[in-house]
Amino acid sequence: AQSVTQLDSHVSVSEGTPVLLRCNYSSSYSPSLFWYVQHPNKGLQLLLKYTSAATLVKGINGFEAEFKKSETSFHLTKPSAHMSDAAEYFCVVRGFGNEKLTFGTGTRLTIIP
Amino acid sequence: DTGVSQDPRHKITKRGQNVTFRCDPISEHNRLYWYRQTLGQGPEFLTYFQNEAQLEKSRLLSDRFSAERPKGSFSTLEIQRTEQGDSAMYLCASSFSPGRGTVYYEQYFGPGTRLTVT
């Protein structure tokens, strides 16, 4: 079985400052990990994915995440927050050969002007 | 708009009534997924189809829930004898995959149907 834990339910940062959203995973197999973003009244959108290639993964809108097996972490970062980044972010794991995505409970990112 | 569409976007029903939701996937996508998202939680997997075959069902999908994809295109999710605990956002997603395996093909999500049971 696989699972993810998002360590912060709410993160607030000032516009132009770095963003860090934390995620730890648990998986019996080598996991596939993702970050999805959900803007109000919009569908979930894939930000980036890790599927056992490079451990540093770059995504859309300047986001990136680093897979650290020793720490079982997959934290999401962005060097400089923009107002449009305000949304709910989900860390997601997919098990080996499994179609089911398991979502974390989400982190709400607020950007302070 | 060529994304995943869901209908209706909002549904209010009384406890005990039946409801049906529709999902139209992206054209040519052979896989279709249903998820449920309750307030303050992440989406939870319910079931998925490859073409018209329902290949996996979660234990969350009680006997009151049934999903179909009769022609391998759109899908319906029916909830019979609704309960207040069924109040949630029901999300549909689709993807294209040439076959089973370890490669991940992105799931594209629709905007969801918000169900409120009074």
C-alpha cells in the first residue's frame, strides 16, 4: 500500500519569496510521485511528476520537486511566489503498475501581497 | 473546449433520492476514472474504466454506487438512496494508455460535480 503525508495544511508566503510545500511518502515499491494544483472552480492540474528518472523534477510555472529516497520526501519548491500561485496543492503517489492515485490531504497556499 | 466535462456542476438532493452524474472524457482517451473529494480532504479513488470495462473498484464504492461506461466514451455515476455522507465533490478524469504497464499517462481532471444531500 502507498500513502503520502502533507506536513502543512496551510502555508502563507509573501509575493516574491520562496515557496516550500512538504510531502513525505510511504510505498512498498519504487513510487511514482506527483504534485497537482487545484484552483477554485477549476479542475486539478498536473504540476510535475517523478517516475524514477532524474531526482530533481521541473514542472510548470517555475515549480520543481526533489525526490529523496533516504528521507522518503518529495517537497515542492518555487524560488519566487506569484499571486497566481494561490491554490490548493496535492502530493500524490501511484504504486507500481497501479492505476490508482492516492492523494494527500492538501496544502492551501496563500500569497500575501 | 476539449477538456473533461462533467454534468451537472452542482446537485442538491434530498436524502433517499437517486442521483446520476455524467462525465465526458477527452476524445480518444480510453481510460476514465472517478474520484470523490470531501471537504478538506484530497480526492479518493472510486473506480476506473478501460474502454467499457470496469477494471478496478474501491471499497469506498458501496452497493448504492454504480458506474457505467457503456460505449467506452462517456460515463455515468449513479448513487441510489443518497445519504448525507455522500455530500462531496465527484471528480472525473481521463487518460490515454496503450496498455497496462508502469508508464504513467497523465490523468486530466474535470471540474467536478458538487453533490449536497439535505
